[in-house]
Amino acid sequence: MMRTAICSLVAAMLPVVAVAGCEFVPSDETASEEAALPVEETGERTDAASSIRDAAAAFSAAFEAGDTTALGELYTENALLLAPGDTIRGRVAIRRYFRPREGGRPFDHQLVADDLEIHGDVAVDRGRWIQTFQLEDGDADSASGVYLVIWRRGADGRWRMSYDMWHDPYE
């Protein structure tokens, strides 16, 4: 059921050819338990998963360093960032969005994938973000929430975020 829902979400956001590996089950039919199980990883999927994990780690490192150039390179040219209360389109605007701000600086940021589905050159990554930052007074604080990222493999073989969405920290 979760796979069908994710594939439907991806299909709504991306061209049909990008999600050709998804199986769609009409809503009036019941999907079997077997259809919902993840496909056994092949060498190509393992390599893709590893590359996506590396890109997620590079995102955290660039975010911690305040390196907006490196952050921008982790997004597709026309990526859509759905930040809490804001919508940002394109790599240049995303770089501006992630500029270092007053009031606190992250010194630890992690993206922890709970579910990663790879469908050819498109991957759906759902997980949790965890961040610790230093306040202006020197104290440390932390926050966490959930995220959903749609990754796309470019012609150069690199995985970049095409859609990036996350929730504010839970109160």
C-alpha cells in the first residue's frame, strides 16, 4: 500500500516516464502483501542507494559549513524546495534560502533515511532530519522532524534532489 501511495505521489509530480518502474494498483482493488514488499536489491540499486546516502551526507556537511555553493549543487537546476511556510524554485533561489542566518549555527545535521525506493533514475527518500545547533549565547539546542526527497539521477550519473520537503520540528 505504501509503495502504491509513494508511486502515485511521484507520478503526480514527475513525468510518467520517470516512474515507469512503479506498479499502480487501482484503488478499488486490493494489493497483495507480496506486491508491497521491496524488490531485492541488485548491484545497480545498491550502488544507487550508496550514492544517494553519500549525497545526503554531503548535504549535511555543506549545511553545517554554511557552504551554499555545495548545497546548490546537490539540487537539480529547477528543483522545488517545499520548506515549512515557503516554496522555493531553482538552484539559485535554494542557495539564497540556505544562506547562514543570525541566531544559531548548526554544528551537527543528519538525514536518516527510513525508506528509500529506487525506480530507475528516480528515487523516493523518506526519513528523519536531526540537527544540533549553537545558540548566540553559546548554549546548544536540537531539533528534528521528517522529510521527503525525490532524487533524480542526472546525465552525469549524479543523484540530485528534485523535490525536497520537510516538517518543522515537533513541539
